[in-house]
Amino acid sequence: MVMKCISNYILPKDIDIFYPKASFRVYNQLSNQYMIHKKVPPTFGYILLWLLTLPTLLAVAQTSSTSRTEPATFAPKNGERILFVGNTLFENDLQHGYLELALTTRWPDRQVLFRNIGWSGDNVFGDARGTITNPPTPYEVLMEQITKAQPTLVFVGYGGTEAQEGGEEGLPRFTQGLHKLLDKIDQLGAKAVLLSPIPVFAADSPENLTKRNAAQRNAMLQLYASAIARAATERGARYIDIYKPIQEASQKVTLSDNGIHLNEAGYYHLATALEKGLGLAPRQETVTIQVAKQGASTSATAKLVNAGTDNSNLKFTLDEHQLPLPLPAEGKAGIDQERVLRVIGLKKGYYTLTADGNQVITASDKQWAEGVALSQGPLMTQAAQLREMIQKKNELYFHQYRPQNHTYIIGFRSYEQGRHVKTLEDLSFIITWLEGQIALRRMPKSPVYQLSRLQ
């Protein structure tokens, strides 16, 4: 409570050395109004800030052992029900499937159910979800959709729409709505993972998103991201900054087709940023095979099948603990391959790698010594098929919970086509069947690799 009150009246930027404006406005949550702050001398500011925060620092030291903290690494439990709720950021991934695929392949031995109820242009009050009838209100629709999903873990992706429409003046209302939403998630017995908004990209925009207004919009997005981070800290929830990694990746590859929304490459990078934010180890891995006259030796993740002295025809298996993420069709520049194979000591020439008899790639001895990325092969094919099933499952769920002719089936004109409600319910059988197929295909198969010298 002490820290909360202090944050309403004095912040590090109140001190001249941090924020050298003559005066500025700070929103006071207790009085529900903005207060004008005057610039204070640096020395006095440091002393005042130290005196005000000293009791809080002592209180934090006394209670740190009992404060709520998230574990460093996220791992879902068997039977976990994960929900994505937010704006366009989540809805647009329905056509790519990278977020769910990334989490599915990380734990192929666990049964985890995913639902995505992202809605383009939505905010924490569910305003974009409104129908022609009222009641229910848009917020009631949002609450109903979250409740029906029965989540145990909710990824919350809001703030982008509010930053654009509300600006700085709308920040208090957004913060209030965010806490109200998180209260509902708590009531359901679920945990929340809060995501920051993503930046806008002036360089990728074919329209009028200039560098100047892109910078202004990004400054507002960062302001809202800070508010989301504070809310997560106050509630002991996990916060993932996706703003910075997406911005950094955009310097290497085009992540958006309109400067605002992510394309396929953008969602590939978003999935990797999400994994990193959950404390998961990078997927990148280098497997090394050392060839010598006496035979060959391997790193821990590879095992020789024909251990002998015929180094022109190596057979081996790899420790396939998870499927890779299929690469986007475009924008592969700047993407670190998930697995690199190095074979050192080969005689001069070209060597072809096959997997279960199917050709994967051909490279020279020099290239194999430097490392060749395994960007294709049976595991990539399996992952691509799994991704297609995830996309199809999510498409069916989308049409089930959000039918196009909502008003005529379950709305105020349901007397006309309400008979189709049964059809929507029957989609659950297909969705469940697809989830069963996903469970069967998420465990990576381990092919036998063979590296042979071309004659």
C-alpha cells in the first residue's frame, strides 16, 4: 500500500536529473485527477525520494519471502486448458497457428487443450464483441466466452487498441479494465500471463504510416506496456515483453504487410519471443559428428548406428525431443535455424544426407564442417502437417463460438434459424477428433539419417 501511494505522487521522473521539464502532469489514482508537478532540485529530490521509499524498502525486505512469484520456466500441467484472449494480435494467428504449435511441440507428452478467442479491434471491455442486441453487453459477451472456455491459464493480449484510441488520457480507464478482467480470471481459478503490445512498423507500411507518427504511436504503446507490466507485478502474474524482440526482429526481416499487423514471419518471431518470455531454452541446437581414421564420435544428442571405420557412409540418429517450427514461406532472413548438423573430418567431396532413405540436403565437406541447417526433412514435414491440423481445429472452433449469422442462430432472430444451434454443437465432435489427431502427431518420429559421399 505504501508503494502504491508513493507511485501516485512521486516517481523517479519527478526529479530534475531524470525528467528536466519545468512542470508536468501525473495521474493520481486516489483523487481520480491529474496533478501538476513542479521541477525540484536534484539533491532535494534524491533526499525526498529516499526518505519516502525507505519504509517501503524495509517492508518489502520483510515480506519478500512470502510474495507471489512466478517460476523462472513455464511448464503446463497435463490437462491444462490454455486460452488466448485479446485483440487482433491473437485472432490473426488463427491463420498461421504458430503460437499454439510452439507450445504444443514443447511438451509432446502432455495433453494440453488450446482455445483462441482473440477478436480484432477488441479492448479489455470487449467493445468489439458487441452484437445488435443489448443485453448482453459486449463485456458480458467477453465474460461469457472466457467462462465457457474453462481455462486454467490465460494469455492476455490487450493494450494496442486502447493505446491508439484512448491515448494517455485513456490509460487510467484501461488499467482499471485490465484489473477487472484479471479479477474475473482469478475467480475462475486460472492464472494469467500478460503480454505487451507489439510496435508499429513505418518501414513496412505501404500507406501513410510515416516514421514520425509511427514513433508517436510506439511511444504510446510503450506507455501502455509499462502499465501492463505494473499490473502483472502487482498481481504476481507473469509479464512477457514482446514489444522489444519484435522490434529487433523487424530490423532484419519484414514482419508486417501494412505496418501494423504481423504477417507469417511476424508470427514465427512472436512464437519464439513467447517461448523466451516463458523461460524456455532456445530451440537452436548444433549437433557435431567428428570423423577420424579410427572411427567417428558424436555429441550427446547424436548416436551412431554403424559405428565403424567407413566414414564415407555414416548412419546415425538424433535425439528428437520436439518438432521444429516450420519456417515461414517468406522472410526467412534473420531466422536462426533450429538444428544445425556439423560433420568434421570428412574427405574432400560432396555428401548427401538422407532420412529414412529420403534425400534431405547435399553439401560439400567444407560446408558440413561449418554446419548445415536442417531446414527440411521428415520432422519439418511432420511439423507442417501438425500445424495444418491446428489451423483447421481453430477454424472450426472460430465458427462454433462466433458464427457468421449469429443473430439468426442464437440472437434475437433465432426463431428463424435457431435449429442450426444443433449444428454448431455438433462441431465439438470434429474439434475433439482433430485434437486427438494432434495428440497422435505431436510426438516427433526419429528417422535414421545417413550421410553418403557422392561418387
